[in-house]
Amino acid sequence: MTANTAPALLDWPPLDAAHFARIEDKIAALMRTRETVVAMQGEALLPLEACIRSAVRPGSTALNVVTGPYGETFGGWLRSCGAEVVTIAAPFTGAVGAEQVAEALRARPDIDFVSLVHAEAATGNTNPVAGIGAVVREHGALLMLDAVASIAAEPLLTDEWGVDLCVIGGQKAMAGPAGVSAVSVSARAWERIAANGQAPRRSYLSLLDWKERWIDGGRTVLPHAPAQLEMLALEQAADRIADAGLEAVIARHRAAAAAVRAGVRALGTLAPYVVRDEDAAPVATTLRAPAGVDAREVVVAALAADPAVPVQAAGGALAAEMIRVNHYGLAADRGTVLASLAALGKALDALGLAGDAEGARKAAEAAWYAASAG
Ligand SMILES: *Cc1c(COP(=O)(O)O)cnc(C)c1O
């Protein structure tokens, strides 16, 4: 027999329908929605693609707000559904404004679908969804929001903001599993989806299947065997947040972002990539490497100083200039943030660049406490 120190993953009794429904209700509470929430049995890209394929059809005009890599992915799906796509692209140094969205909607009264990412872990920015939601609602389009990187890191008021399709995942600030996700669907969105002959049916991408086979029957019979372990982990993540208090978890993420931004400014040489504090995502802070220095070298040196810190190079075209400091889930923690800054200080030192590590520590500590109190 092999020594086994892993948690018990086998031989669980089946996850029954009542328990599955209870987990959906816990997620709905975290999302601040009274609309239908479906726990999708896959990573968050599953409900994101399902929303677009369900609500969009040839003849649709979609406004796609691109503030990072996920928005670019949505554009491809929208086009493949036959929609004409109007794009607003915001620089990764900031957020998109409600006025910009209002202007795009005024220019194209035929826009009937808007896709938006709330917070972008990859680029470290967050968008003002309350204001954007209000202009989209006034225009009459459906609003889809990717809240994977915002849930539990910052306020997410799905119903109050008029979000018709809101997608969350457990793997970021919830500190939960990546293999299941959830989407809330408003009554307006269900009407649109039901009227769309092209919406997926009898498909893993189908929201309508869940409606017909699960919701309309009162959530008493599961349509297929659920991803049980992932669902149980998602429930534990939701319970842990409820026990700590959602506000306290959000405050911890807010404090982490404030501390990294203040610390990096005091450190010098590196700078927050997102210019204004109000546009910075609480989930991750992106940093700009100085001219002539490859961001990847800074990351390698930081990880050489402390391999445990959640510091990574950005993806794709940004890899040479952007450093990403993650502070979500368990990493939204004072000690982890201070260790990340210390590792960056040592990295600058190793590369022969200037940096005030002690100043960074003090500034980060002060910002942590100020933001936790606020
Ligand atoms: C993290 C994230 C997702 C999910 O993507 P993974 O790379 O699978 O974690 C989706 N949308 C946004 C905005 C995210 O930050």
C-alpha cells in the first residue's frame, strides 16, 4: 500500500439535487442576485461562452468592451455567432468609463448585447460596472459581465447594477476550485435566449438545457452526474467567506492592493501599471518595468530571492514590460504582500537597480492598515 497523505477524494455518497441547489443558493447570495443561478460544471470559460452563444445570433449587434485578454476572447465568440461587433478598447493602464459606453450606444442604437469584464487579473484593472450597467439598461441591451476576478475581492452587486448574465469562478478571490463556475441569468436574458433559435440546445454549452431540465422542474432532479468534488469545494469556499464575512474578505483584498501600490511607489524604479488607484483591481497589481529592463528578468530575480511569492510575468505581448503581483484568495494577506515587495526589492538589488526596500515595507504596512480601516 502506498502512504497516503492526500485528503479523502473517493467514496463520497452522491451529491443530491437538494444539496446542489443549496450550493447554487449560496453562490447567488455572494453575487447579490435573486435571479436564477446555474452552477456550470466546468471552468468559467464554459459559462462565458455559453452566455454569448445563447444570447447572440446573426443580426445581433454587440458592444464588446476590451480592457484585457478576456475581452479579446469574447470578440471572437461574438463574431462566430454571427454578430456585428463594435469594440471599445481601453488601454491596460486604466478602465473604461460609463460615458465612453454611453457614447458607443448612442452611435449604434441597434446594439442589443454588451460584454464587459469587471476586474482583469491579467492586466490589473477594474471597470466601474455600476455606471456602465445603468447606461446599458437605459439603452435596453443585455449586459454580460465576467466577474471571475472580482467576486469576493470587491463589491459585486449583480441585480442592483442590472447585470443580466453574470459569470463567476471559484479560483480567484474565493480561494476555491477552478473546475466549476456559476452564471446568473435574469428573466430578461432568459426571454432573449428562449427566442434565439441558434442558442445551444442538448449541448454542454446550453443554458436552456439547465432551464428546462433543472430549473423549471423545481431543481429536484439533476440532469447528469455533477462534478461532485468541485461542487463540495465550491461550497466550502462560499461557507468560509460567509463565516469570515464577505465585507472582511473584500477589505483584505482592498488592503492588499493598496499596500502593493503604496509599497511599489516607495520602492521606486518599478511603478504601478494601472495609473489611478480607483481603476486598480483588488485581485492583482500589475507593475511596469523601467525602460530598458525586461520585466521577466525582474520576475526571475524576485523568485530566486523568494520562490514562494505570487509574482509572475504577464502573458503574451505584455511579458517584457509588465510584472504581475497576485494577491487574491489566501494571498490577500499582509505577510504575503510584504514578502512580495521584499522579493522585488531584492530583485532590483540583484539587477543593480535602485530600490528602497525598507521604505517600501513601511509604506505598504501603513497603506494596509489605512485601507483595512476604510
Ligand atoms: C481568471 C479569469 C478567468 C478564468 O480564467 P483562468 O485563466 O482559467 O483562471 C476569466 N475571466 C477573468 C477576467 C479572469 O481574471
